[in-house]
Amino acid sequence: MRQIIGILGGTFDPPHNGHVFIAESFTSILGLKAVCLMPNFIPPHKAPAVASDRDRLAMIRLLCDGNEKFLCLDDEIRRQDVSYLSQTLQRLAEKEMFQNLCMVFIMGADSLEAFHTWHRPDEILRLCNLAVASRPGCAMRSPRDEINRRIIGLENFDPDRNGQIVAVKTEEIPLSSTQLRNNPQLISESTVPPPVLSYIRRHHLYHA
């Protein structure tokens, strides 16, 4: 059976304790070999980041430092282009560190609802599996039946196959990067990992 490596993408503007919770939860629930935190350069479905690429990458590296299960993946930042997951996965599949591993892309139920609008979703599912945070009261559905047919429970997940959409039950953490940027007074040790908080204050990011 292939070992599983998770990929958690996003702008991470800034990275916060909700990201840490999701990464740790999915690592535990899915038995991940590691989880890669991958900041986007230009996300196709979101507004551009406020902090610079350099700052966001530095914050992710600080978040990962000291946690052997967390890896910083700078592939999309280094490319300096629109971050299409289908293309990123193709490049990762060619890297030695990803050889013979089951790649699982971690997302929320809201992202699954829009997944059919992503660039080449069929290619994404050919190259990896999706692990979707399934929260109470939040329907895990896509407008496309061909996507819904791929949704399975955790007990049916087979790491030796790609193209599965795995529903993973997690708690909801009411915290977002947008919320922190819009309300910088909320940026504190209760919302952001201490090394990231120090970096934000030292570099005067988000006017915190």
C-alpha cells in the first residue's frame, strides 16, 4: 500500500491556527507521511495576496519549523505564474520525493462545490485524491453528478488508487485569513502560531 502525503494549498495570508488544526487533524485521521503546506503565487479563484510572496513563504517556513510532519512546498511561488493545481500536481508527480506516494489534496466542502470550475478537474483526479473537510450541517455536494459519484467515506479509501473524494469529519474552526487581515487586532497568540506572530510584528504586516 502506498504511503500518503497531504497537500494543503492556499494564499496563507497570513497562516493561522486554523491551518495548523486542519493539517494536524488530516495527518492524524489519514495517517499521512507528511503534509505539504503550499502557498499560491496567483490563486485562480481568489483575490491576490496582501503580503509579499517572500513574507508568506517565510511565515510558512516558520510554521513548519520543528514539526517533522509539516513541509513547506514552494513550487507555485517559485514559478511566478497563475497557480493551477493540475499543472502543479503534474510537476510534483515527477519529483523523486513524491514517487510511489499517494497524493491527497486537502480542501473544504465549499471548494468541492466549485471544484468543477477549476482548471482541468479531471486531470487533478487522475493524479491525486481529494480529502474534503466534512463539517456538521455542511453538505458535501458538487453540481456535477460525475464528481458526486466519486465521494466516499474514509473507511472505503484506498491509497493505491487515485480519483477518490474522501469525506473527512472534522471540527469547524471559525477562523480565516480574511478575518485576520480585516481585523488585525485579532492577530495574537490565540489565532496565529507564535513564530508567525513574531514575524508579522517584526515586519509590520497587516498593520498588526
